[in-house]
Amino acid sequence: MTETHDSPAEQQTVLRIDDLGVSFSTDAGAVRAVDGVSLSVRRGEVLAIVGESGSGKTVTAKTILGLLPETAMAQGAVILSSRDGQSSNNVIALSKQRLRQVRGTDVSMVFQEPGTALNPVYTVGWQIMEGIRAHGTVNRADARAKAIEILGRVGIPDPEVRINYYPHQFSGGQKQRVVIAMALVLEPGLIVADEPTTALDVTVQAEILDLLRRCRDEFGTAIVLITHNMGVVADLADRVAVMYQGKVVEEADASTLFNSPQNPYTQRLLAAVPYVGQGVVRAAARAEARTPEWSAQAPVVVADKLRIQYPGRLGRPGFIAVDGVSFSIRPGEVLGLVGESGSGKTTIGRAIAGLTRVTDGSLRVLGHEMNGFRERKFKHLRSDIGFVFQDPASSFNPLLTIADCVAEPLIVHGRASSPRAARARVDELLEAVQLPRAFGDRFPHELSGGQRQRASLARALALEPKLLIADEPTSALDVSVQARVLELFADLQRELGFAALFISHDLAVVDILADRIAVLYHGSLVEEGTGAQVLGAPQDPYTQRLLASLPVPDPAAQALRREDLAKLRAAG
Amino acid sequence: MTTVISTPTTPGAISATKKKPSGGGGIGRYLLVRFLLIFPTIFILVSMVFWLMRTTGDPITAALGGRLGPDQLAERIHAAGYDRPILIQYVEYLGQIFTGNFGTTLSTNRPVSEVLLTYGAATAELAFYSLLVAFIVGIPLGMVAAYWRDKSPDAFLRIFAILCYATPVFFAGLLFKLVFAVWLKVLPVAGRASTGSELQMQVLPNKTGFYTIDALQTGNSAVLVDVLSHAVLPALALGLLTAGVFLRLVRTNVIGTLGTDYVDAARSRGVSEFRLVRKHAYRPALIPIITVIGLQIALLLGGAVLTETTFEWKGLGFMLSEFLKARDFVAVQGIVALLAVIVALSNFIVDVIAALIDPRVRY
Amino acid sequence: MTRIDSLEPDVGTAGGARKPSLLSRLPIVHQLRQSVGLQRGMLVAGLVITALFILTAIFAPVIAPYGYSQLRGDDGVFGAQQAPGGSHLLGTTVGGYDVLSRVIWGSQTALFVIVVAVLLSIFAGVFLGLVSGYFGGWLDRVLVVVCDAVYAFPSLLLAIVMSIVISGGKSNLVGGVLAAAISITVVFIPQYFRVIRAETVRIKAEAYVESARVLGASNFRIMSRHVLRNATRTLPLIFTLNSSEAILTLAGLGFLGFGIEPTAAAEWGYDLNKSLSDVTSGIWWTSLFPGLAIVLVVMGITLVGESLNDLADPRLRGRRAVGASSGLVAETSVVPGGTLDAGPGGLAGLENLPTLPLDDSEAPR
């Protein structure tokens, strides 16, 4: 997969990786994470390295800065040129001292979690100035002036004041701006951005992507963009390398890759990416199939001016998570609840399951009023409610087998006397979620994330509930796994006909499954309607912005959307 | 390169600082709550000590039972009010504590608060020197161990730390005495000062009880050397115990923070490894370290009782063991209650320091 | 405080369900296999010392040349402060006892006190911590304030007060050993309480417990089936760390005269107390050997405890050095075992719990 360069391009190369191999030692013995990777990045170019978890993309990124842990061992060459092209170094072979000099001046890094990439006990100014002063003798005043300048340039308002702020005084998006400022301050030729927007909300993501684009265009900085998000790739990348199980399986410029992917894995990966507009036909077909009596049925869930406030401490006012939200879910209907972090979407799901108390208003679940909740009176209804949690890692008791966990609802509600007695039904359920029967004897940690979410679905559906609440069930999964779980969910919903509240931050995911979509913003419901209404012709400015911020996996279309978003912002 | 990256920011982006976890005035409230918490702590400990000690019977029988006839005993008990309902005694006792009255010793017939004034300085002095040893030895070595993690210096230091806190202070004290005082004869065996020095300090007009300060006041360098040489072994015995705990604590916490993203981020900016440990890992680690150090005050006080007994260092701990031998439980109860107050207060101070160091609490 | 989440133990579909054998899943054996280099060395050294200590305690009657309260042998009275050598390998004490025998018999007392104290405090502490952490409310707040107060108090002083209460200050009873054990129990309950409560609060917020609540499982079922077993996984670790503290507390009590009279049992702290005056006159053997015994046993147990702690904490676990680039790519995501991991942060994480009980807010319900 090695590219051959003609000599002018060779001069312009900032980074060349030749036959890189990285191994880690683990409890289970040596494991090879990166295998024979060769890549190159030219000046002012954005190279995206795309892959799912375990593909070795992050390891590759860390190798470029020599940040691998001591348990790792790298082979091959990572040739890094300085910005002026005067010197080049093989990072793998550098001494500690030289490596330190290269970091920050020739190459720098932007991290995934801006919240953890900043030291909480020092001001951002101190941290930026430290980076400046680590490379040459600069006096305090000059370093400070430089830090203020760079903060201003990455779009931090009032940099003269905010330079003295501690990280926790910034919002998530601003923290990422600060992290980018730190990476830019010594004007390195290359920035390695490791999932720079994954921890951010989609509207903030669009801003950070804009900023990274300006880094390239205005600073002439090359960027190695590590991401799993095809939309982000389409938005920013000039060239794309697809990694799978430690190897680069395909490398091409962005438009070629998206338009005519060659490698089967790339094709599968692109096909799995959800996009807005997928669900319209399906939802219409479902609506078509419904009988006229359907709309006369009593809804499964009715929320009326629902308000949920978390108790504050010691007389302090609590946080209002949900503020005057009204909606309903009819039998057999899937309501998609969309919102960014802090919108209150999870709180609503928990309130329906009786895990969070209702403060004010009314919430009727299966005819039972949840305001003034009493566990004893609600208990008999619990067999009609299923819940799928977000985190596949913690949704099963690590000490019980999958069969024991799936059997639990059957035992609790007296349908079976023991896990053994429930086994036949458990096997049936596992097959329904397309897991082999034998998986029942495994422990949760022996299953992958996607398999665990399937088992979680099996447990939630064990009692054939009338209502299923799914709280971001796929957000921790890889794209290809997510696609399969979503498909399974849709199949099961069609077969069993349960009503569902599907909570997600991703409009495209919700679109695939939902009959109707409700959009939450800071605890209030800003828009509700069918997928065609909400996503086709959004009325609320927030929905419009949310939709426009969602990057699509197509570079040409994404360029157009970017313009739309810019217009929206200018208008808003 | 003068172009400004002008990024259009949505209204939400700038105002997003609004949801600070602890709003303005958070620290004032925190400190107030923390301060108020001192009182239930003292109340619980004092009550516990009272009820525990009094379930065994009255202190007079415990101290003098067998030595006095039953009639005399009853008379003494009545005079001291120990035959009244225990609840009344309890309320009275709480009231006394509140006014700073910790009772009167049976064996020496002195107010416990006076015992404190006389001997408290000695314990404070010992605690000060021990903490000094602990800080000087424990904290830098902890950082060294974290820096050389899993290498031979780390191995050596970890064994050293375990040895420090696996050795009972009194045994360490005995060994030190044996080696430095008896065999090498370079340091005094026991006590806080030699008789000559004590006499010189005795006549000072405003003596503090802190021998180091008093020795300075005499202006006689021989007295100062004498006082300091007496302090070396007890401070080492008690200080090394605490140093071992500190070493382990600093090592664990610094290793923890060394694995964080922000250390990696600083490394990616070219910050040196030494500076990573010294600045980036140590400062954030300091907050949990200080909190746990607060809990070590208890260890230090418990250790002080043993150290003072070993070295006949006439402080509160030494007196406590004397009163125990004399079975003077009024005095024991008083001293223990007093130590409870000290522990509660010092934990409060430590928490305040930890809060002040943490910018997340401060702003 | 930052929290490092360990890698998700994600087993690829290809990775078969290879169950580790029963032997390798036993607590100590599992950790022994997991450890490398220095850490393994420390763990092995600790285990050897601890095993020696337990064997000595059990076989004390066979190993010890004399009884712990024996003053005369076949050749008549032993004599006081005899230097090591001859029929008394380690000499005799000021009271005329054989030092070696007292050191050996002392291990029996120490082991007995550890077992009783730790067992009693585990039961009380686990029960209280579980109930308090799971149900929350005012009972929780009161228990937390009480336990925090007791926890912050010098444990030795508390043990003194307790032993006054239990034995009325008369430590020469046969029940002296038991009294010491119970005194230490009271000191340790808050420690177990804090750890178990913190774990319970953490586990209560885990998705699998919430899932059980959504199902309508009873509180008893949730506590016994989901919380208890997961919350007590750190116990072996606290157990070892506390055992060493129990010995130190016992010795401290003995040193202050609250130990066990020589006629009732042999106790190292008491012997050290009696040797206090010997040291000044240069008699070293009466203090050196009981002291060394304490140091050795405490060190052995501490080594085991710290190794277990480090192994449970992904941040502190020793890292293997990797050889040449090797291994199969397909195994990338296979991380077998891992069933015995403590909570994130291991015991160190637990040590750093906020001391302010009002900060221990539960997850909003």
C-alpha cells in the first residue's frame, strides 16, 4: 500500500510512515495492534484515518508523537519533517531528549476528551505558556502575549481575561478550542487530532470542525484526523485511509473513497452509516398498515406539562432537567426522543421506568400516574415495561451468566421458578436476538459490546412488554455493529408490536426507527412530528441547526450543508 | 501569520459557562458546612467515650476499689456525684466540655485542661518534628518512586515504605535507643532535655512549653543543641512511620495522575518528564493526598502515645499512659475527649487547605 | 479525581469462550498469575512470610522449646536476662521467660486476634455498609457521620477505651485475648463500613442494578444477588491490609499495658514493654526478637495486601515488557479473566473517598 512520491511532493511531505508495526504486551501475551502500516501526509493536507474500535488508528496516532506506553513496542519508521523542511527525524528511533524537542514544535496533538486533556489545577494560560517555554528561552511577558494571541485566534472571546481561567470555567467546546490553541501555538507542521469531536455535541462538533479547517487553511498545518465518524471525514478530510484490524485496507482521496469505495470492508462500513431520510419510507409504510381504530386506542404513555427537578443540596435550587414537556406514545408506536447532552432526554426515559421521580405535571404510564410514585403500586405494571441501557459494559451483573441475567425478569415475575426452569425460554429469546444458545453460559465480559446489547434486548423483551425504553442503546457501539443492532430492533418491533421510546443524540439513528420524532433542548420540547415533518421541514430554529450540524457521509453534499449551516448561524 | 481565526460562535457556545457545577460562593458554603460538621463529630466522639467508659462503672471504684472500704468508697462516689442518674451526669458532662472543662484527675487532683496546658506543648512539638520528618522524607521519595515506577529505585523505596509502617513506633524507638544512645552514645536515651537545660529554661519569664522556643529564649546554644538532640530519635521514630504512609500515598496518587490525559497532553507539547511529575502529576494528586494526610493526624496522635511512652517524652500521650497505669479514668476520659476535639479541628483545617488548593472548588 | 476506565473487556466473536480453570480463578492464584516482575516478587515474598507465620502459630506447641509461661526447666529456674546461647537460643526476659518460646507462642495470639477481630468487623461492617449505602436516607447520613468520626479518631486510643470497657482495665483475665480482639473489631468496623458503603453506592448506579429495579426485583433480591457479591470483591484486599493493622494495634495495646499477662498468653507488645528498661542497660535480645517478629509478620501481610491492591488497580498493575513485535492481530480485543478486578481505582480509589459525608450524595432517583 506504499505510495510512490515524485520528488516535489517528497519535499512537501510532513510525515511519512513506513511499514509501521506496534505490539502490546497484555495479560494474555503479546498482541499486535498495528501491522505494516505505510502512510504519508503532505503539507497543508488533512489525512483522515478511519476505523472502528480495535483497528489500530489511535495507536498509529500516538506513535507519531512517540506517546506509546512502555508496554508497547514499535517497528518500522515514522519520519517527521519540521515545518521549514530543514530537518527530519524518525520518531521511533529518537532519544527522549530529541523526542521532547520535536513534540510541540514539529508535531502536536488534539485529544478526544477536552475535559481530561487540560490539567484542572492550572490556568489555561499557564499551560499554554508552559508549552511555549519548554521550547527555547522566552520571557514570561512574551509567552503571555503569544498565549493571548493564540486564544483569540481560536475564537475564545476576551482572551486577555480568560487566559487566567481554569479549565472547568470553560464549556466543552471552548475547552477543545483551548486544546487546539495549545497545539497550534508553536505553529507545528502537523497536528494529530484523535477523535477531536467525539465527546462533543453535534452542534459544537460543527464549530470545532470549522476551526480545524481554518487551522489547515490559515496556518497551513497538516492534520492527521483520527475518527470513526464518516460524516466528520466527509466534512474535513482531503485524503482518507481506512484501517481494519491493524492494517490500512484502503487509501484514496476523499471524494473517490466516498463515491467508489474499492475494499469490501470500506463498502460495508459506508453502507452501515445511518443517514437522515432513511426512515421516511419505512415509517410511511407502517402508518399505512395501521387500522383506523388504532388512533382511538388509549396511549401507553402520556406526559402532560411534565417537569422534573433534581433536588439541590442544602436549600440550593435543584437542576431542572425537564421543564413542561408534553407528548404521548400510542400502542405499537416508536417515538424517537432526540437531544444533545443535558437536554433531559435520559431523565424522561428514567421517569417512565420509575427510576426518577416526577416533580410536577402528569406522566401516565400504562394508565398509572407517576406523579406521587409508589413502588408497591407500580410493581405489577413493571412486567409490561422493558429497558435497554446505554452502556453495554455495565448492563449485566459481571458475576452472573448471560442466561441467568436474561432469566431474571421471568423469575422476578414468577414465570419461572429458577434460572434452570427458565432456560428453554431464555434460549428462545437469545435466538430471537440472533445470539447462539451457547452464549447463555458465558459471562458478560466474554461478549462483545454489540452482543451484550443484543442480550440486553433479550432481557428487556423476556416478558413481552407493551413498552420498551431504549436509552441510547447503540451510542457505545461501532457503526457496523450499530447498524445490525438497529436492524434487529426494527425487526423485533415489527414482530412483537411493542410501543417504544427510543432515546438518542443522533438524528439519523432515530430516523431509521421512529414513527414520530420529538426534539428536546434544555429540558423543553421544541418540536414534535413525523420523521418527514421534523427532518424534512424543521420549523424550530434549534432543530434546523441540529439537522444542519449533522455531517453527512458525502463530501460534496457536506460542503453544501456547511453553507446552509453558515447561513443559519448568520441568521440566528 | 496575523490572520485571526474568526469563528462564528453560536449563542450557546459562549454562554455555555453558565452551568458551573458549583456556582459563585460555592467555597463559602462548602467551608461553612464543613465547619458545622465539626460539632457532630466532637459530639459523637465525646458521647461515645463517655458512655463506653461509664458502662464499666464509676471511675472512683475503678481507681480506688479494694483500697478503700465500702463506706468510704460510697462517700467519695456521692461527693463526686457519680451516684446520680447517668443521663444527668451525661448532660452535665456535655455542658462542661462545651465550656472547655474536661474534668479533674483523680490521681493528681488537677483539672484535665491544666494537664493539657502543661503537657500539650510537648506533644505538639513532637508532632511538629515528626511531620517535618514525614514530609521531608515521604513526599519527595514518593515522587521519586512514581518517576522510577517498577524500576529498582521504586522497588527499594516501596520496601522502605513498608518497613516504615510495619515497624511499631515503640520498637523503632527501642532500636534507635539501643543503637544511637546505648551503643554509639551519640544521642540521649530519653526525655525532652537534660536536667541542666531544663533548669535554665525553668527560670524564663515567659516560657512557652515548646522547648525549642524556650531554648532559643535562653540564648544559650548548648541548651538548644541539647533540646534538639533529645528530639531527634522520637521525631525519627514517629516521623518515619508517617513518612512510610506518605510515601505510599504520594506514589499511588502520582502514578494515578501520571496516567491521565492531561499528562499525555503536556507530554505532547514537549514538557520534560521531570516536569510532568513535578508539576502536572503532583499538583492534582496533592488534593487527595492532603485529604488522606488529614486522616494521618489520628495515626500521629496514636503513635505519639507510644513514642512518648518509649522516650519518656512528657507530653499528653505519656501522661495518658501514666493515668492508665493509675487507673484514673476521669483523666483518661478527659484527655481522649480533648484529643477528639483536636482531631476534629485539624481535619477541618486540612479540608479547608485541600479546598483552597483545588481551583474547581475555589472558582 | 480522574478515573481511568479500564479497557472494555471486549471479546471478539471469534474468541471462543475459553473458561479459565477453576484453580486459576481462586483469589490468590489468579493474582499470582497476573503479576509480573517486581510485583510478583513482592507477592511471593509476602505469601511465604504469611504462610510461615500461620504455620508457626498452628504448630507453636511443637516448635517452641518451652511453654509461654514456663519459668523453670529440667535444670531448674531459667534465670532472668540470660544472654542468648545454650539452652536459651534467644536468651531470657527480665521476668525469666524463654525469649524464643515467647516469640513463637506470640504468633498464636496474634493469629487468633487477627481472625476474631477481622471476622467480627467484616460481618458488622459489611452489613451496615450494605444497608446504609443501598437505602440511603437519614440512617445512612447518621451512620456516615458516626463512622467518619470514629474513623478519624486515633484507633489505638479507641482500642484502649474499648479494652477498658471490656475487661474493666484488668487485663490479666483469660479473656484478655478476646477483649483485645473485640477492641480491635470496634476500631475496624468503620473501615469496612466505608469501603462497602462506597462500593454499594457505586454499584447501585450501575446499569445492571437499575435494570433489576426496572424489572421490579425486590430490594432483598437486588441486594443479595447483585450488590452484595459485587461489593465484597475488594474484601480480601482490605482483609490483608487490616490484619497487619490489627497486629500493630494489639502490640500497641500490649505495650501500654493492656495486653495479655504472661501467664495467660504470649504477646509481643507486652514483652517489648517489659524490655523497655533493658535497652538502657544494653540488653538487646529481649526487645529485638519480639520486635522483629512483629515487623516480619506485618511486613509479610502488608506485602500481600499491597500486591493485591496494585493488581486490582489497572493504573498500578505492573506492566509486562514486550518482546519483539508478535502476537496475532485477531486477538487484539481479547482480554480474558478480569473477573476479580476491584472497582476503578482499586483500594486507592476507595481511600480517596470524600471525607465530607454531605458530599456523598446519592445518584438522583
